[in-house]
Amino acid sequence: MSVSGLTTAGDWRFGQGRAVYLKRSAEIRQNVITRLRSFTDDWFADINAGLPWLDMLGTKNNQARILREVERTVLRTPGVQALERLELVGVTMREAEIRIAVRDIFGVQLTDNVSVIA
């Protein structure tokens, strides 16, 4: 599955046709990030897609559940071979900051910080 690249603000890039489509490791990295930033009940075509961020961020002392959900989501992302590092940097009632490192099917280690704001 090919995906169009996103701007630094997280919006779709337009105007260059297939030139903005990502390939290989860049595509996998974006899919991981997009899946982690997705909320359940937010997409009409699949209300189960995403993570239950509103429930998880609205509850105190929920770090273990957040880590389990993030791990499950990352490992089920097509193209991800292994989750090598997962760290919850900060959690508030409305925000989570996650550091991840994954190895993809091309043998590339992808690292990123992912912020989620509810």
C-alpha cells in the first residue's frame, strides 16, 4: 500500500502527483506514526481502528495500558518486523509523548518521538 507523504504539520502534501508518495522504510515509518495518532471511534469506515486515547489519557496511572496498546498497534503495522524500544516519556490527562524504535522488513531501524494530544 502506498501512502502520500505528510507535511511537517501533519497535513497531506498535494500538487506533485505520485512524486510525494513514500516508499519502503519511509512509508512504514509514516504508517506507524499515523496509526499511533489515530483515535478509536474517529473513522466512520472502521470505528475500531486506532487507540482508545480518550479513555487512556483521561485516567491516571495508566502507563502500563498505554504501553501495551502502543506495542500492539506498532507490531500489527504492516512492514514492522520488531519493536526494539518503547518508552513513555511523558503522560498528562490530555497528552502523551512516546519514543519508539522499530526494525522494518528492510532491516532498517526507524526511531521517532510521537506526540498524541487528546
